Amino acid sequence: MKIKKGDTVEVVSGDDKGQRGTVHRVIVGRKVIRGHTPKGVRVVGTNPEKDRLVVSGVNMVKKHQRRTGDVKTQAGIIEREAPMRVSNVAFVCPHCQKATRLGYQVLESGERVRICKRCRQTVD
Ligand SMILES: [Zn+2]
């Protein structure tokens, strides 16, 4: 996946279209087979179509939090970010501030860095 934790992204489809936020968490999609092991699930590799991101302040959902034994746990309805599909967001370039696509460039050192396809600047 080209998007990393800490990147700024813009939502390009759905109810939150146009909103921007910082990537909190990257969830790599896994290919799983169910019912083949005692645990019931076997992970057999990655599935980029299922890659998801948690973006700050975007895709908020209300969750009903049950009161637990812990007094500190807030009961009732709490709002939190739900993971969203990577295909629904676009990377926002820190140089040109535009939603853009990312490319890769290999430096002389052999290191591979991400570049903005609009302004060609390195974003790593
Ligand atoms: Zn740019």
C-alpha cells in the first residue's frame, strides 16, 4: 500500500467526500480461509482490496458502549472513527496541498521514495 500512517488523505467518495484527515492506522487486508484449522481461520497472504485506513475525524460512527466493571469506562453512545477502504481516499501532497496520486522514484542510494505525481516532489 502506498499510503502510510501519518499521511494526510482526502475522502473522494461517500458521505464524507471532501473531508481531510490524518491516517491513524493502516490495516493490511488479509486473505483468509475459514474453517480449516482448529482456530477456524487461516491467513494465507495479503489482499490489497481489503486494505483499510483509520483517518482522524473521518467516517465517524456511533458505538454503543456497554458499562463494564471498570468505572473509568464511559458507558452510552460514543463516537469514533471506523476504518475505511483505501480506494475511497486520495493522498494529499504536503507540497502542493492537492489530492494526488503517488509514484515511486529510486534514488542513487537505491532507496525507493514516494513522489507526488502532480508536483513531482518527494513526499517521504
Ligand atoms: Zn504535490
